[in-house]
Amino acid sequence: MIKRFATVLFFVCSFLVGQSLSSQQQSGGSASEVVRVDLSAASTPFPHFWEQMFGSGRANLSMRDSYRRDLDWVHAITGFEYVRFHAIFHDENGVYDEDAQGNPVYNFAYVDQIYDGLLAHGVKPFVEISFMPKKLAASPVLHAFWYKPSPSPPKDYAKWDALITVFAQHLIERYGMDEVSQWYFEVWNEPNIDFWAGEPKQATYFELYDHTARALKAVSPRLRVGGPATAQAAWAPAFIQHVTQANVPADFFSTHVYANDRAIDVFGTNEDIPRDQMVCRAVKHVHEQILASAKPNLPLIWSEYNASYKNEPEITDTEFMGPWLADTIRQCDGSVNVMSYWDFSDVFEEQGVVKEPFYGGFGLVAAYGLPKPAFNAFKILHLLGDRRLPLSSKTALATTKSGAPVLAAWNLVLPGATGETKNVTFQFSGLSGGHTALIYRVDSMHGSLLGAYRQMGSPRYPTRQQIETLRQAAMLPPPEQRNISGNQLTIDLPAQSLVVVEVK
């Protein structure tokens, strides 16, 4: 009851803040910025590193219709290539058992359904090798997640090696070497915190990594393996030093950071790093550590990130995510190969069965198939081009697609701060003739269903008719069309808003 009241109070407060911002706009209160876009400036490659991979709820959930529906929706707006999830070896998937004599018994029936489903929907697996089957675990310890995975090391590394070998052989027999060689195999998840029960954590994880990587490469050197998938951007120098000295295969380095991680955990400092700077500061830090290592060309895969690792409905469920995502893309560009947003759907049960649509889940799509503002933010950011132009602005991006400009601008207000409308004027040089701007928006009035959800009383269990109403409210309207006059374009940006502009 208290949680329900808090959720309603959050949406009421959000509504009042929105009304206050509207009053500021009507009274003329605003900030302004001039962004100069030189179309003749030297551009740099701008691969869409933020939309190549997404995380999701655990492996078993991928067999649900709701999971696959949400996957299709996100794939349609981003074209993403890979999905990563925990717990392919969880006992609910029945992969590993032992007979009365302690001999391994393997069963890949659910593994096949899981990976068949991904491939049938146009997405490849980013295989996180986790968690420990209970009959192979050295310890009975279980993680606190609702589905109780085992973070234990194996009781017998010969049996673990055999499991990895048979697993990899089965995948190649079923899907073919040319297909599986395009996948990634990541050893475990966040072994530096409570997802790994080995002690000491780093040394015992390195033992797990060595066995797993060597077993995979023994099946085929074409299989791509890496790790350590640490939390808080940890272990880059130590991991690279270890695999170099021990001559263990490593095709990529992976790690995680969330925007509300603490500086003491990530950098060992007592700084107060704002939520809009933490992720990319950590990305650049690890990028520099790799450059300074014995493997300076090792690809960096950020296999989890988001604006929060908690359930914060005022963050991940709201329009805040649009400008936060755009600014994260701006800052991280050039320092990372792939960033995997955690995650694409609230078909997700780490804290248990979903109890209401908007509880601060990590997904782009809420329960009942309701697209959040973050969904539409990814949709319009997908329009950005593949070449980036230099800008002095910290709140805008300029790209080109087939030579035509595609711009983004945003007005981000951090939690606890007061926001106002911002006017951004793009001034173009090198733009000749008449042009039209197509302006796509995500804010409280565009691509957000939160207003409609409040108006219907924030139902915990929306009816089918209410669900349809909310889906309609979540749809992006057609872009605004405006002529570019005098080689400049001025756009109003309310607080917590994102625009993407295509110049035609």
C-alpha cells in the first residue's frame, strides 16, 4: 500500500512540475544557446555503438510471447544485433544434471528453444556463461535475486570444462560454425561483487575464466570469448595482465557502470560525480587503461549500463531518459566499441513478478507492452547519421547521413534541479538553397504516455482498453516540418526533452 501511494505521488508531482514548466514557457522564462554547424568541417565515423546490443531478463524469459513481442518492437526501431541475458545454465533450463554415479547428464532442449527464438526474431546471442548448475556447484550459496541463481565456483573443473565443451559443440552442430563464430561468449557476470562466491574473488574468477576460455577455443579458435563483465568498471589492468602472462585467449574486455554508481566504488575517490557524467567518465577511464596495456587494441564492450541500477520510476520510466541517453552517446563516442543498454523490456524478474506498469524497471517497454519515453528516444536517435561533425556544444550532436545533416539537441535536468525551457538556434554554414527541417520530439507532450496514465488514475492493472489508450498515447506524432530561413533554425526545448532534426 505504501509503495502504491508512493507511485501515485510520484506521478502527481511529475504532473505539477510539468505544469510549472509550462507556466515558465508561457511567461517567457528560458535559456538560449547558439550552435554553429559547419557542414564543410572534417567529420569522423559515428558507428551507432549504443544500439547494437541490449540486455534483457534472464534466459528462460526469452521463451515468452511477451518477451519476443517487445524484442520485435525494439529491433524494429534500432536494428540491434545482439541480446545479452543471465543464467543460460540455471537449473530451470535443465542443462546439467548428474546420474546416481555422479556422471554428467546434459539436456539442451531449452537452450535450443531460447537461441532458436532469438535467431528467428533477427537477433544473435551475446552468450553470458552463467550461473552454476546446483549439482556442479562447490557451495550451496544462492544469490538474492528472485530466481535464486548460484554464484558458486564449480566443485570439479574437469566437469565444468566438459560442460563448456559439450555446450559449444552442440551450438556449432545446431547452428553452424559460420553462425556461432559471429556470437560472443562472455565468462560470467560481475564476479567482483555478489554474483561470484569464489574467494579471493579475482584469483578464483581468473581460474574460471582460464578454464572456460581454453575450453571454448579448444572446440574452435573462431569462437570469440572475453570478460570479466565486472561491475563498477573494475579489473581492466589486472585482467589484461593476467591473460597476457598466462597466455589465455581474450577477444574483448567487458565491464559495467551505471550512472548512479559511487565514485568510491568506480574510481576510489570521494567525488560526487553527477548522473550525467559517471558512465562516460568510466568508459573513458577503462578505454585509457586498455590503451596503456599489453593489449591496446582489445575491443571494449560495455555489456551493461543505464541511468540507474535501482528501481527509480522518476528516472527510467520518464522523459529524463531521452536527454540522458543523447548526452551519454555524445560523451562516450570514440571510447567504446559497443554499449549494451540494460535492458530492452520489463519482462524481467530479478526482484520478482512485476506488480505494476511503472515501478522504475530498466526496460524500454513496460509491462503490458507499453513503450516508455526511452523507447521513443532510441527510435529518434536511430535517425542520426554515420558521420559526426565537430560542435562546441555539450547539449547537441551534429551528424550527416548520405551528406545531409541530422542533428540532435536536448535539455537535461538532473534529479533535484529546477529546469526551464531552452531555446537552441542552429546556425549552418555550407548549407545552400532552400531546405526543410523535420523535427522529432520526445518530451512530456510527445512520445510519452505518462500524462495519459495519470489521467486514468495510474491503474495498477490497466484494462485492455486502457492499455490500447496508453499505447496510442505513447506513439510519436509525425515530425514537425519547418523551413530553414537564413541558414538557421531555432527550436524550443522544454526541460527533460530531446529533439532530432533531419534536414531535407
